[in-house]
Amino acid sequence: MADIGQVTQLLVTMRDSANREQNNAKQALVEQCYAHLHRDARRFLSAENKDHTLQVTELVNEAYLKLFDRTSLNWNDRHHFFASAAIAMRRILVDHARRKLAGNRIPSDAIVSHEADELSTDCPEPFLIALDDSLNELKTLNPRHAEIAMLRYFGGLSESEIAESLNISRSTVTREWRMAKLWLQNQIEDSLNNV
């Protein structure tokens, strides 16, 4: 398990340092966090179809490339970093699903209903694509609702962790997550029913 204080210090060093020191901190961060990232990748892939072509290590490596292929490496804390990594992994899986389903109709047996209380991570590719499209639309309508939904659903953060990360109250997160979740469920249902 990654040392919480050390991960945060490495993130600060990466943000505030020159290239050489930044590269050293980046390497140390990967060494500290690899097991955690590997566990997240395994969890995401376990929710996918059993014939999925991506492997756990490949997903971690692709997420690494997405995370560090930026000029600004500015994560607030370890929660923000791990949420960003989880979002990168889900983005890779969504892109993979889009390529796989390109030009194919969604079979009617792939359309499933999801409970109003939870958005499941165990979902078929058509649902994942509909979720991604709906999140992108929500981002234009209400960016904070979209960010809360992404941190909760893709990042796996608790409502308290999201509140701390976004510097808002937990009750605000609870209220806005409930609204975002209902809006997303309606959008996803409409999207899957209109295929």
C-alpha cells in the first residue's frame, strides 16, 4: 500500500520542481502507487466481458501514459491522483468499447436497467458508452455535477473524499450526486432505448 504522506509529498514535488527532480518524483510515485493502480485495473477489468482483450498491466501502462502525457502535472492530493488514474482507465475501456462496437447494433439483451440508488461498475459495453456520452453532456450543463459523478463512479471516491477534494460540504456532494445520478440514469435509459 502506498504511504499516504509520501504520495502527497511526491505529488507536490512533481508540481513544484524542475525537470530532473520532477522526473525522479514521477518515478518514485509510480513505484509507490503501482500496486494500487494494478488493483484498480484488475477491478475494472473484472467488470468487463470475460473475452476482453486488454490485460491488467496493459491497462495500467496505458493509464500511466494518459496521466503523464501532459504539460501540467497538478494533482491536489493522493485522492485526486488515484481518481484521475481511475478515470483514465475507464476512458481507455470506453474507447476500447467504442472501437469494438463501431458499426454494430447494440443487441437488445445487452440493454439492462440499473437501480436508482447505484450506478454499477459491472456493465455491458453499450451501457458504458451511454454513460460516457451522458457524462460529457452533463459536463456542458453542470460541470460540478459531472465532476462529482466522475469522482464517485469512476474514481471510487466516497462523498467525504469528494467534498474534501472539491472543497465543498459533504451534504452538497450528497445532494448534487443524487441529482446527477438521476439525470444520468434518465439519459442513459433514453440512449439505450433509442438504439
